[in-house]
Amino acid sequence: MNTANLHERGFSKFVLLSDQDGNLILSTNPSAEFHEEIVRGESRKSDKLLRCLGGGRLEISDDEIYTYGYSVDFGKPPADLIEQILTENANGKTVRVEIGKGY
């Protein structure tokens, strides 16, 4: 089961995590300065071992979810997985994925 923990609007860093059962979690935190903060927060909430598959930046507007950039510490997440999870959770918004661009 794939999960997206998205904020309402605005800019945020995000990470893509995988648990020991292969479930994917895309998590954002608008107040995080570093991607590691998001990983630690999700790890505290989970009773499963989590592995970070990469991170980037995410902007949510009224009609679009836009992801770009990458995490210096964790690298680029697989763009196809990001697009899949966001599309499943976009609530009618357009999804645009440009991982690695615009850092």
C-alpha cells in the first residue's frame, strides 16, 4: 500500500520511504530544513524499519503538485514511483515531476 503524507499548500521538502514490507511512503514537512528531519519523524511514527529511497522539493498549489530537485543526503528518488504515488493522492490536481531539475 502506498501512502502520501502531503501538506495543504505551499513549498516543502519530501522524502520517499520504503518499509520492510515494500510499502511506499511519500512524506512532506514544510518546516523541515533537512530531508533527514522528515526521515526521523516518519521513523518515530512507524513500528517498521524504513529505508529512504531519495528526496526532493515539492510545491502544492490549488491545481498542481510539482516535484523537483533532489536530496543531497539521500539522492534522487525514482521519478516513476513519485509520479504514481502523487497521482493516486492528487485529488484532481495535475502532477508534474521533474526530479533532479531546479535544485
